[in-house]
Amino acid sequence: MPPGLAPRVAVSIVVGVGWLIFLVVFLWFYAADFGISKSLAIFLVSVLVVGGILGPMWAYWGIKTGRAWERKVKWEKKVKKKRARK
């Protein structure tokens, strides 16, 4: 398992469950006070907030892990070339 994956998965689960709880509470208690357009706007803003929390976190991990994987692949190719020459 790549390093740093477990905390990101845990945060993703907590944020996802928190977002679902927010939606249920909003729809149950507050949606009747707003029109459909305002309720839709609140839903879209909540999606943007969740994306704003999870997006940078996962993007950073993906870039970091991708670079490490790329270095490993290049190193393995270099080793294979050296072995093939012998």
C-alpha cells in the first residue's frame, strides 16, 4: 500500500459521511424554507466545498506517488539494461 493512503481514505470517509449528514439535515429541516433554486444552489455549493477539501488532498498524493512510481520504473529499466549488457 502506498504511504499516506490510509489517512486520506479516512478523511474521505469522514467528509463523505459528514456531507451526507448535512444533506439529510438540510433536506429534512431547512429545504422547505427555500425555493428549488436556492436549495439547488446550496447543494452545489456543498459539492464544491467537498471537492475543495478532497481535491487538493488527493491531487497532492497522486502527484507525489506518481513521481515516486516514475522514478522506480526508470530505475528498473536502467537495471534491466545493465543486466542485458552482461
